[in-house]
Amino acid sequence: MSDAPRRSPRMEWILRNRLHPEHEVLAAARNGPTRGPTGLLRKNPHAVGFIGPHGIRRIDRSAGLSGGASGSSAGGRGRSTGAEVELPLHRVDNPDFYVAVVVDLVAGRLSSHDRDILGQARLLAQDAEEQGAVVAVALGEAREANFELAGADRLVSLTELNGRPLSGYCPEHRLAALEAVESQLAPRFWLFPDSIHGGADLGSRLSARLGERPAVHAWKVDAQQTVCRGGTQRTDWHRPTARVLLLAEECALPVDETRHEAKPIELDTLPDVSALIEDLGPVDVDPSKIALGEAEFILSAGNGIRDWDQFHAVATALGATEGASRVAVDDGHMPRGRQVGATGTWVTARVYVAVGISGAIQHLQGIGQCDKVIAINLDDSCDMIKRADLSVIGDSQAILGELLRLAAARQDNPDTASDDAATDMTEEARHVA
């Protein structure tokens, strides 16, 4: 029997006819990702689109805006609705050593800095001849931390130490928890984010307790050599790789091609601590005095704002830092220092609310590192709506007025404000795309 490939006219006809009931199944089997010899998923960039009725290849760029084969109107705007492909599982049954990563967990979530550190730990575990495992140490509440996809083989998660919550500023209790990890697991490397969120302080304390000389602001690390950024960020210092590493952002690529077990590890003993430091809670800070590059919650205004007094009142009520698009700044409504975008300030807020901003390419570049983007706009087809994680379609003045009313109701009666908000929202504020 000949091994020459045979054409199937019926299959080619089905692939050209997107209305055929078997079209989606055959198209997915032909164009879907395949697993390579190393277990990683590979996608053929040439196998995109579909063959039209005249034999010409077409690419459906609707991305879920229509009910075609490549998307459904029920999906998110501008987002592909393809099925998620399960990543290959990386298992470490009996590790010979551990690489410990103490994550910052800002607001209970893994930051991009944390994921970079976990990616660096994965490289250190793979470079050794023995079988190493990455253990993530999470001190405090973890709300949206997906350690399985971030590269953690083991997980030590503590929300309290002998009845004392590990939230807030409690370096003595956190250090005692790390000493318990050191006593039980004896990690070969300790990795910390060199950040103001606690990683730099806690890593320095552990280094002093262990008698180690840490490598600070390291950005290129392997098992033998470490490159640290020094001076005024213009000098590189080469040194042998230390046991305690305080790593800079983008020191390595985050893990994105494998999933991991993240098996929980219970610590055998937890020491008692007599704390000398008392946390009196956070100090109230005027959001208007926070630099845009450091703000975590930004309310940004664009050309769609008509009542600027209302906008300022909403920002004050929500405790948000004010930002603006270039159009609003050029018109004189906001100072130049509040301009967001590639021609202004690049922001990394956890929540970015864009009110009346259409979404020019420079503005979208400036908010590229924001975690959650909320857009309020009348135009449901603008680029900002496509970028947003949550979209509210309606008049911005009416929606901001409703937000202001809800904030005032919560301040007057915190217990019942949430129930009233669920039942008494206006029709405009409910129209969420």
C-alpha cells in the first residue's frame, strides 16, 4: 500500500463551510496545538484561519464579537473564546534539595515580581545534577495566588503564628516562621524579592540570623555566579552565588509552560516569639500626594468627563489617586504630572478605572502593567473597552453620581450599605459588558 498522502474532498468541503455542524471539530483538530517531543505545547502559526468557498484562506479577526466559528457573542469583548489547554504537570516526588522563595503577596496576590522570583528558583532547581524542588513560602492571607501555575512544587502557607496573625508589619513573627522552615527543610537557596513590600527587610533579617552575606539587587543568577546591580544602577558587581538572594524585577522569565503540584508542607514545630515591635496600623495618606507610578488605585479621566467637580469628589470618596488622559491634560483640566500613558507616566496599579477614555495606543501602553482595568464609556467598541477586564457602558456622569451616592451610604451606615447597593443600583450602572 502506498504511503502517499490522500486528499479528502469531503473534509476540505467541510473545512470551507463554517456552517457545517462538523466544521468546528475538524478545524480544532487540524489547527489546534500539539504536544512536542519535550512535552510542551506547540502551535503551528501557519495553521490559522479557514479556507473560504473560493479556496482562499481567510482569517476571522472578530475575536468573539460575532457568532462565527472562532468566537461567540457570549464571550468577552475582544477576547478569544478558545478552550484552555491543560499544561503538562511537572512532578518532583523525592527532592534532593529545596529552593525556598518567600513571596511578598501584596494584597494577598502574587505580583509580577513574585512570579519572576519563582521563575528564577525554577532555573536554580534545574541547573543542579540532583533533583530540586521549589518551595513557596507564603506568610499571610493568599487570596488569588495560583502557585500551581507560578512554578511552586511545594507550599508552606501560614496565616498566623501561635495565634498572632501574620498580616501587617510583624517582622519578628515572620522571621520565626522562616527559621522553622530552615530547621525542617534546610533550603539550598533562599530567594526574596528586593522590594519595599517586605522582601528586602525580611531577607536582610534572615541573612543576619543565618550569618550569611546576601546578594542584593541581583538580576542575573546561576548556581555559581551572580550579577548584582550597584552604584546608581549603572554598575554590575560579579560575585559567587550566595545562599540568600535578594532579586530584582525581571531577573528571570516567569513559569508559563508547565503546571506544578504545590503540595502543602506542614511545619513540625513553630517557635514562640516575644515581639518587641507593635504594629499600630497604616497611616492615612492623601491619595492626591501619591505619585502615579506608585499608586495602587487610580481613577483616570478622559475627554468624556463633563463635571470635573464630581470627578474629584468621587476620587476623594473612593480614596483613589487621580490620573488623566493626554486630551484632558491638554485641555487644562488636569496638571501635566497626572498624565497617564507612554507620553506621560507608566503606571502599575492593581486597579485602574478609566472614565471617558477611548484608549489611544499611547495610553494603553502606559497601563499595560495594571492588574485590573475597569472602563466606563458610552462607546462599547472603543479600544479601552476591549482592553478592560470589566466594562460599564453608560453615561459617565450618571455612573459617577451613583458611585458617589453609594460611597456616602456606606460611610453613613456600613452594615446595610452593601445590601442597598445590590438592590438599588441604577439601570445605567447595571449595564456591565
